[in-house]
Amino acid sequence: MSSHFNLADWLVILLYLGGIILLGVWFGKDQRNTRDYFLGSRNIPWWGIGLSIVAAETSALTIIGVPAMAFGGDMAFLQMILGYVIARIILAVIMVPHYFTGEIYSPYELFSNAFGPAARQTAAGFFLLSETLAAGVRVHVASIPIKLMLGDQVLGWGTHDPILGAILLFVLLSLLYTYIGGVKAVIWTDAVQFGLFLAGGIFTLCYIPSFFTGGVGEVLREAGAGAKLHWLNTAFRLGAPINVWMGIIGGTVMVMSSHGAEQLIVQRVLACKNVADGRKALALSAVVIFPLFLIFLLTGAMLWVFYQHHAFQIPLPEPRPGSGIKANDFVFPIFMMTEVPHVLRGFLIVAILSAAMSSVSSALTSLASVSTMDIGKALLRGRGGDAFYLQLSKSSTVVWAVILILVAYLSRRVEFVLNAAFSLRGLTSGALLGGLLLAVFWRKGRALPVLCGMVTSLLVMTAVQVLPKYPGTGVPEVFWPWYALLGTTITLGVAFLVRALLPGSQSGDGRSAADEVAERRTRK
């Protein structure tokens, strides 16, 4: 075992892991069909879903990396959170009613209602590809500091590779309660895990000032003098660093995609009872997200002040080139291991574990639902009963867990996979959001204009990311907050152009997708 933990710390960690698994088993006792498994029977309170939304988008990398941003720089990331809040309000007002037009399992059913199965399966494929790589990378990167915290002997037991041990820990434990309890288990464990990592951040904010005679005031004054509390940058730029325009414009469109067109978050909104509850869940997540990131950015600023007066008891590790994390990302874990009293140390490690497991379970249930309901069920043409599709859903969850383990493990060996995966979500986010907007606001028509727009967006965004690395191309750097906006604009522009030029591409009876779904329900 790691020498930085005693028996009490391990007891806290084991009790947490056992409790989370028991919670998942408890919620798994009433899974009878895919409606129970992927929509939680639509009887989950909106406030639980709202907390789950925040937990799903907050990975262990966030809890570790956000303090590192302020430690090594300042609090400029707060500008991105402005867009995070604005996007949720827009989605609550505009998009949520479309999610409850009939009983749908993913936003990609809206593509099918408007443009047919080809558009639906293309959008589903985009999501499966981007989420598999993004989730695999999140697991890998979170495993690096967890390896540091729990020790090679613990994680390497039975695997001969500590990183593989950490990956297996995250994925297999998350799989256990996700497989049994479905989205209901995921949402409730998310809500618990949200409370844990929020409590970990608040504790750290209160604990660091106890090392200083002047308390919070002294720490904040020194952080301000070191420019660690600076957060506003009004200079408009397409490249780094983050500025307020990236947050308000780019961040808003980015989160409209991640929370409106990607199943990872939309699945939670679909589990709400009705439109009103869906809107409340998004509103709650909007209220919570800003103070959550503020807490962890302030934690990073306070850690900077702390280490101006105290030496690191463990030297900052040198990360492997291409690993996706920086030396500063180890600051918060090192503080936990060396400066926090035992038992409380165990609770802080639990906070990191909870964030990691939350992001893994969210990925598993969203990948399983899309592959089963958007692709598998369509290929099988609905053959089979409730029991068959429930078992198919659970089997799909296991398959995706294996794939995530493989992607996470390969990420440590193939550097370009890591670099590509970090930006892949930005490359597909504009295509998904643009396609969804067309599905909602266009009249029924052919799929070709939408497919052309989405594929063109993916190709152009790939070039936008790759070409600036070659000096001779003359292509300027575009920072990741602009990816979704640029991709959405390309998708819409190309789709409109193809629709105008292609004979018969506007064929249809003039009814909207919502009208079509309403008619189908009436026929039933």
C-alpha cells in the first residue's frame, strides 16, 4: 500500500466504493425494459437529475486540472463558465420541449423524424466515435495522478502495470452499478458523487487558510498580489488565451452542443417526467456550475499561495510528453497526500475517485443507449421483446466498458491518439449541433443536405486543428472554444447550399418533425 495512507484512509475509500456499488444494486432491482434502463422509468426527481448533469460533465481531470489552471496561471477559465450558464438557459427554453414530443431515447431520433434513418445513424455514429475516444482519454489521464496517490503496489497488483490497474479500477467498478441499475443508478450515484467532490473543494478552501495567521484575508491578498485572481480578458482573439468573447459566444455554442446534441447529457434530461422538470434540471445545473468551478479555481490560487511558503514534500513529477497532463496537474493530489490529516485524506481521494467514476458511468450508459436504440434496434427492425432489448442493452454496456479500457490503455502508448482525442469532441460538436438545429427547425426533407453539412464540418474542423501545426500553410490557430461555433456555422451553411442546389431536396409535405411525431402517436 501507498505509504501516504493509513488504515483509516483505506477504510474510507473502501466504504465509499462498497456504498456506491450497493446503491447501484438497489436501483437495479426494478429494471424490466429499456424504458427503465435508459430513461429511469421517468420517475426521477428533477433536482437529482440537475446534480447528475453537473457530475457527468465534471471528470476527475476537471477536479485535478482546474486548480492547476489557477496555480499555473489565473482564473480566466471563469469566462468560459459564463457561456456554460447562458447555454443552459437557451436549451431549457428552446430545446427541452422537443425532447418530450413523444418518448424518445436520444436526440438523434429527432434526426430520423425529420430526415430519415440515415441522418439518425450518421449523427449517432458521430457521437459514438467522439465519446469513445474522449471518455477513454479522460480515464487514462485521470489514472495518472490516481496512480501517484494510491501507489504502484496497490494498482499494479495482478496487472503488472499501475496505469492499467487504475483504468480497471475506474471502469470495472463503474460498470458494475451501471450494468445492474442503468441510468437510474447512474443518476443517483452521480448526485452522491457531486456532493462528495463539492465537499472536497469546500474543505480545501477552508483548510488552506488555517496555515496562515491572517486566515482567508491574507491568502486572498497574496493571491491577488500574484495576479492569481485575475479573470477578465476583453481582447478578442481566435487563438489562446481565453477571453470573454470565447466564453460568452464560443462557450455558449459549445455547451449548446454538449448539453443539447450529445447523448451524455441529453439522456438525463430525457429521464425527467415532463418539460417543466427538464427545464428545472437544466436551470439547477446552471445555478450550480459557476460556484463549483469558482471553488476549484480559488483552490488552485490558494495552493499557489501555500507553496510560496511551503516546500513540496513530493517533487512535482515530470509527465511523459504527449500524456495530456502537465506538472501542475499533480499539485492538488500532492497537497492531499502530504498536507491533509489522515481520514480527511481518504475523503479527498474519494472525491477524485467519485468524479472519475461519474464520468465513466455516464459514458457507458450514453454509449449503450445510442448503440442499442439508435443503431441496434434499427438494424433488427424492432424484432424482439422487452426482455431481449433489456439484455441487449446490458450486453452493450459491457462491450463499451471493454472498449473504453482498450482506448484508455492505448492512449498511454500512442501519443497522437491522445492529442487527437482531446480535440475530437470539438471537431464533431458543431456537426451534431448544426444537424440537430436543422432537424428541429427545418421542414421535412431529404437527408443529403444535412449529411453533406455534417461531413463537411468534420473535414474542415480537422483541417482547422491540424494545419496550424505546419508553419508553411499560413492557417491561423483557432482555440478550442471556437470549434463548436465554427463547425455549426459550416454545417448550416453547407446544408442550406446543397438544399438550394439539389433538385428535389426540399421535397416534403410541409410538416415539421414535431407534427409528424404527433401524427404517429395519434395513429397508435
